[in-house]
Amino acid sequence: MIPGRLVTFLEQHANIAMAGTRNRDLVPYGHRVSGWRISADRRTVTALISEQFTDRLVESLEDNGELALTVEEYPSHETYQLKGRYLRHRPLESEDLEVIERIRGRFAKSLRPLYPDAPDDILRAFTLTPRLAVEFEVREIYLQTPGPGAGARLVPTADG
Amino acid sequence: MAEKFLTRLPAEIRPVLDNGVPAVMVTCSADGIPNVTIISQVHYVDDTHAALSFQFFSKTIRNVRENPKAYVMVSDVIGQANWVLELEFQRSETDGPIFDAMDMQIEAIASATGMSGIFKLRAADIYRVLSVEKLSHVARAEA
């Protein structure tokens, strides 16, 4: 189960994410993620995959089910990686698009200091339009914020 | 809209590698578990090689030594595109001109992002470029 503090981070602070899969030959692929939703029981996450990054996604997931999702708050660099097993995929729903809009706004705001003169639409376009929703069961969570604790497993804890 | 540049890094990617926007790297362990990590720097070595900084992402470091295939994405915010590199790990360098150049750049990034003392270069990992693809933020025609 995803800890409550991490749910708050994912729903209110994180603003950029990337998923990773691999094919049967262990070749890794990346898939930009425009948004994410946590199930009510906090056991699964639905990653909303950007449309330019769906190549080889379903094929790999149906082959082996392995999926990793790294979610960051830029520019603080607070970062977590969720690893788990593919459950299902589906087309987008209207609620997904509302989630994306919130994340798009957060990320565009975070980019503003880096690009003070860039038009808003350029910064907002960085969060891509999603095409597919992929739900996976979260089995492990790792801290990935840069620093000495990076790589520490948070879930499950050492005592299970 | 995608453009494929087989095996070579084009000149237009070089400013993207230096733009300060963190890149993303995906690797896979020998037992088939993918790993996604943020990396602060992708260094241009020549048009068929890139170097990645080995700082503290130990799972990534272990993975590429077990399974040398890697996927890296760098972002061009203003150019509205992502660049996808498929790479293969070749060797690790702990001194020499590539290491020194990366070390200086890491220090500059750390200073600019308030992470001085946290970012520290342990090695420059050298990768061969297998393919390069530019993905525009504009949706594909068939989408």
C-alpha cells in the first residue's frame, strides 16, 4: 500500500514522471507519463502515457508485466520510484484529462524561473497529451531524491 | 512526428544536452526489472558516443554492468521536442579529459540548483550510441 505521505506528494506536489518497461530481450524502453492517479485502496497506480511514447508499451507489458514509474517534483528533485506489475490498460477518461491539467499547470509554473521569457503555451506543452492509461499494482517504492539516501526501499519496509 | 538518426548524434542535439534540464535513463537488470532514474548530465563525447555521470544511482550502475542496454531521454523545452537515445554501455572512466569536463559541469549544475556537496562525480560511463530519435511535442498525424 502506498503510504499516505507519498499519496499527498503524488497528488499535490509531483509534476513530472517517466515509466520504464522492457521487452523479452531485456531491452529497456522509456515512456513519458503526463499524469497519474492512485486507486482508492492505494494499491494501484494508473499512469497516463503520453501519446508520443506508446510504442512498444503494451507489447512489452503483455509479454512480461514489469513496469517502473519514477515521479519527481521539479525543481526540488524530491523523487520516488514505484515498481510493480501491469494489470490492464484502457483509453482515457474525462477525469484523466482533469488530472493532466492540474499537473501541466504545476510543471509549467516550476519551469518559469528557468525560462522567464518563454510563452505560457510552450511551457504548458511540455506536459504532453496522453493517449493510454496503464494501471499497475505497486509492489515496491524507492526513494530517489538525489543524496545519500537515494535508492533506499521505502515499501515494503525491512520488517515487511 | 519522429525523425530517426541511425547511430549518430546530430549537431542539433548538442545544445539540448547542455540545457540543464534533467534527463531520464531507463535500464533493466539481468533478472528483468526495469529501473527509471533522473540523471543530471548527458555528455557528448563524439557523434557515436555519449558519457553519463555516475554519481549515486547505484541500481542503474549495477544494471548496465549486468545488461549494457540503456534508454535515455533528453528534453528540449523551447524546441518542443524530446530526444530518445538507445545506448550500450562500453566502459567507465575515473580520470582523463572526459571525466574532468563532466566533473566541472556537474559542479556548475550542483551550484546552480542548490545541490553543492550532494552531486559528486564518481566516474564517467561511456556508451555507444545505437540509435537517436527526435520526438516532437506535436502529436503524430495518426493520433
